[in-house]
Amino acid sequence: MSRSYDYQSTFIVLFLKSSAHSLERVAARRNFENGLFISAEEVEFNFIENFKNVARYFPYFNETFFVYTGEKDRNQMIMKFQQDTLIEYKNNDLVFIQKFAEYSLQHERLNKKDFDTIAANKNYESESVKAISRKSFKWE
């Protein structure tokens, strides 16, 4: 509906590498920031369901950014989509991304070409990104 009114929507996916990593983050918040107790089962359930929801619904957004937040004070943009088309990918060792690609392909949310690009795990920029990069200001 929002597209019919020319609205633009952006989805920013902040993710960790695994449910175990998520559990570590929850435990740290509980210990150091007086956070709530959340059971390991609940953390794993939430991680998996969030993963599935991201894979199901990312194509509905005009653009989606996947940002890894697993290192303190350092976020890393791993991939970017325009709707359901991969336009940028940075190689990484994150199982989450490979599992995302597999799940999305199985549920017809990701095409085979983009799946193969992610599975190859090599840096990738679409032609549209390359064209913008050539025109953009460069920091020296």
C-alpha cells in the first residue's frame, strides 16, 4: 500500500552471528545494565523467529541493510538489497548470512543469482552501486 502513495521504506536489520551470541549479549545486559532475566530458550526462540521474519519480509521494503553489530563500538554493513535484489555484499565469516540466503531461497524470497553471490562469499556491487560510487565524493 505505501508504494501506491510513493512512500519509501527502509529496513535496517541489526544482527548478531548466532543465538549463542545473542544469549551472551542478553547476559551482559542483565549483569552490567540491570536488565531483565530472559531464559536461554526464550532468547533462542526469539532469535530464530526474528531470523524467519526478516527472511520473509525484507522484499517488501524499498531497501534493506544488514548490519552486523557483534563487535563493541563497530557496526559493519554486510549487504544491501533494493526490494528483493541484492545490490551490495561484503565477504564475511557470518553463518547468519549464509543461513539467511538458504532460508530465503527455499521460501522464494531470494533469486538463485543472488543466492549464488552470497554463497560465493566474495565482495559484490551491482552496476547501479558502481555507477553511484564513481560519482560520489571520495575521502582521501
